[in-house]
Amino acid sequence: MRRALSVASWPLTVQIPLLVVILMVALSLTVSQQVLGRLQATQERHLQELGNAYLDGLSSSLIPAVLRRDVWETFDTVDRAKGMYRGLAAAGTIVLDPAGRVLAASDPRMFPTGSNLPPDVTSKFAKGGGFRTEEGGTLAFLSRDLVYEDRKLGSVYASFDTTHLAAERQEVLMTLVATNIAITIVLAGLGYFAVGRMVRPIRLLTDHLQQSAKAEVMPLSPEFRSAVGETGRLFRSYGRLVDAVRDRENLARRLAEEERLASLGRLASGMAHEINNPLGGLFNSLDTLKRHGDKPLARKASIDLLERGLAGIRDVVKTALVSYRSGGEARALHPADIADLRLLLHPEAERRSLTIAWTSAIGGDIPVDATMARQILLNLLLNACAASPPGSVVTFSARRSGETFVVTIDDSGTGMPEEAAAYLRSRDVLTTLYEPNAGLGLWLVRRLLIELGAAAAIEPSALGGTRIVVTFPFNHEEAFADVA
């Protein structure tokens, strides 16, 4: 597996010529085997034909001598026949009488007259006559019976040297090997240059893509786009890709700039909104000071309200609303903060002739960020007043419930739209489809709820409008600066 992966990682200019070499080697082995096999079969057939011609001529000359059992004439005939066939290298000839004994042989010392042939010699010749070659050897064997007037006079055994035939086959093999090597080298070189030319566009695109990964997307030169065929289509497709990427990058930069400006606009609008909300109550306190400043209780209540209201405005400016949290300066929610909400809401309720049913069952400080909680509750109360018709009722209830602070607000309006309710309940910090249509106060409330980990439950109210139940979890880990 590791070797296969390493070969697969080689470039195409190496893989394809290597494949050509492998295919040529396989083809060369197959062709060489077929050629050598056919050549050997042709040589053996030709040798057999020459051998039969040799025995034909020898038999006609031997029959008179064999009839007379003339050993010397038989030997002389065999000896003279060796030089008559130049294309046939006779290695040895043995003439046998009807009893199978040696009558004469081209080598009388090895096969004396009257002796029997050894079994290892007779086993080399085909039984009943015929042609046989020595497997892996350098001799061929041919035998024939001497027949005169349908009477067997004896047999002739002849062997022929096949060394020159093996040398011829070896020469043909070397020629095939040399030719195949030359063809393989030429084809591999042609494959290398052809594949190199074919993959040049891919290599060019690869270089551009690698450079584009490090820096800006690089376009091709104009002359490459004018190429024809598949290469031209590939270059033009890459050019369109570069144009699309550049257009997308430009669009992304414009969108980022627009989003930045929109964020700054929301931040500025939010700060103005949150600063403007308590101003009515603060002006009301100033009016109270003008008219009843000589009364200690009225003066103290108005000054305390002014102080807390201005501190809230200071916190809003300091924290840049919800985009930047102030570190280490959050304070716990006091019962006076809840009472301030009623005073801050009084000018709006009086303007719309609304009745505020107020219930607060907290007797001490609550470990919840006071600035953010006041912003959430003031926005929800102002929205409830805006949704309620003149002369109707808005109710407010605040209480502890275990480790949470629960506030319930009911209005007498027509009910909150489902899109607005889903948007307020959502815990997704990202922009939703409804956000562009949401009021600025609703957007601020949702952001503050997420930051505090609070939850808002929205349901129908007994007053006919909407009930919003906000649950603030206690934050015991955060250090509040003003905890008593």
C-alpha cells in the first residue's frame, strides 16, 4: 500500500512513460515467445525434411550392402553420405541388422559391429521410426526401417547436430531484444515529451492556484485565453473563476464596510435611545425640585432619582451599550432601581392616560447587573405603554424565585406579532431575517437578554394583550461594586 501510494504521487510525465515501458516489456515478451516458438517449429520441420531426404538417399544405397551383410561396403556408404548434405550436420549414423545388432556405424569404436545398442541410446529415438529432438540439448534423432520387397532388412539410426539452429535462435532473440529496447526507449521518450506538453496547462494552472493561495488570485495572460481546444476551454474557465473570485472579494469588502457603518449606526441610535428613555423621568424630578425643593423628603427622593438616572446614563455611555462590556464596575440591582422604573414610566403613562398596576416583592439587593436589567425592563415597559390603548391598564410584577429574578409585564394591546415574539425568544446571536424590521428597543432587549443569560417567555395576557415573563438568573460569581 505504501509503495502504491508513492508511485501514485509521481508526476504524470513519469507515470505514463513508465506505463509505456511496462506495456512494451509485456508485449515484447509475448511477441518474442511467439516468434521464437514459430522459428523453432520451422527449424525442426526443415531439419526433419532434410533428415528424411538424407535417409532416403542413404537407404537406397545401403539396401544392396545390407542384403549381402557386407560390413565394409555399409560403412563406406555411411561415411560417403556425411559429405553429401551440407545443410545437414550429421552427428552419427548406425545401421542395424534384422536382429537389432550393429552392422556398421560412423563411429565403430563406440558402436562395434555385432554389438547391441545401449538402452540409453535407443531411448533417444522414436519407437517405430520418426523424428525426435533432444529437450534442451543440441541433437536431433531420426530413425527408419530398411525394407526391401516387404521384408525388413534392418534399421538406420541417424543423429544430427542442432547447435547452429540454437545459435540462429539466439541471434534472433538478441535482435528482438535490441529492437524492443530501442522501440521502448523511443516510445517512452515520445510519451514523456507528449505528456509534458499535455500537462503543461495543468501545471500552469497549478502554479497560479498555489500562488493564489498565498496572495491575491492571479489571472492568466491574455494569450492563454485565446488557446483552442480543451486547453482553451480550461484557461477560459479559470479566467472566469478568477473574475468571479475578484467580484466576490470586492462585494465582500463592500458588504463588510456597509456592515461596519450599519453597526456604528445601530450603536449610535441605541445610545441615543437609551439615553432618551429616562430623560422624561429626570426632567420630572427637576420639576419636582423646582416646585417642592423646600420639602426634605421630596428633595431627597428627586435627587436620588436624578443620581441613579444619571449613573445609568453614564453606564450606558461607558459600556457603549452592549457592544463593549465594562469590566468590574457592574452593581447589583437595588429595590430603588425597581421603584425608579415606575417614576421614569410615569410621564409616558400620564401622557397616554394609562393605569400602572405595580407590584414589587423584593426586599433586598439582587445579584443581577442593574444597568442592563433596568434597560431591559424600561424598554419592555415603554413598549407595553405604546401597545396599550389610552385609558387601559399595564401591570408590572417583580419577585424572587429561587436563584432567579422574575418580572412579569402585561399590556392591554392587540398582542405582539409572532415574528417579533420569535425574534425575542431566539438565542441566536447572529442576525435573523426579522431583525431589520424589529424596533430598536426590541433589538436592544434581545441583545441584553443574551448577554445576561436571561430568557423571555411570551404568552397571551388576561388583559387582552401580551404577557412577557423575563427570568434573570443570579450571577454570584461576578463581583458587584455596590453590593451592600
